Amino acid sequence: MTGAAGAGKSTAFLAVAGTVPGTCFIDGDTLASARRPWDYDEYWEFTMRVCGDVLRNGLVPVICGIGLPSQVLPAAESAGFRVNMLALVCPPEFVRRRVVERGYGEAWRHPERHVAVNRDLQTVMVAPPHEFATYDTARHDARETARAVAAWSRSAVEQSDTDRWA
């Protein structure tokens, strides 16, 4: 699950984590804090190793963090994984306002970077076997967004079960 700072990822993550059987929700910030130098390629390779461990234990990993398909998919493909991404998006003025109001660490210093991530997520195309969908959090309240994320997570578990036996 991805999205720009302020798109609603953390709110949905906290509402849904632990409620969808067969999933393991992992905060991307926690994974990032385990890495010393900030290198997107290395971060996503590390994240895919964690996902492999989770999958070997019979669960579907759901990573919540900022990531574009162009950053995530090369590491996933290298690890042999098919990725189903859900991007939480909203209008640029929402991202700008939320980033400035809430701070998000140092993000408030560069709100336009997050606006650009949000824009990129709204226009990206992903080729099969990967899947990519967007969900506009400005059109739905936090409860509806959490329900949508839970439904997307349940679908990922069902697809995973199908993939195992196909």
C-alpha cells in the first residue's frame, strides 16, 4: 500500500492491521529505520527479503510506505514476486495542506515532492503480472478508506491462495 505523505496510508494501516486473516502488515518506516544508508534499490531488495520470509510463513505481506512502482517492481521481479499495489491518492491541495499541517518529519520542507509522488501514482501504468489500483481518500472518510484497504488485503490473500494451488 503506497501513497504520498498525507494521503491516508498510516490512518488506514492502523485501522486495518491485525484485522485481515492471512496478512502481515508491516510499516515501511520500520523497515527503513533498519537500513543505514538511504538507497532505494537496497531498501526494496531488503524489503523483498522480508516479504519472502513472511510468505514462507504462510502470510501475505502488506507493506505500508511511500514507493513508486518503478522503485518497487525491479526488486520484486528480482525476488520472483508478483506485486499487487494499492495507491492511496488525493488532490494535490490535500497533500500540500496535510504535509504542511502535520509535518511528517522533514516532509513539510518539501511538500511539492509529495505532490509529485501523488501525481505520479495517479498516472502510472503497471504491466502484468503485477497489479496496480488507486483509491482517492479525498472522496471517502477514514472508515470507508479502511474498509477499502481491508477488502483489497482480503483479495490479495485470496489471490495468494489461488497462486499457491494453480
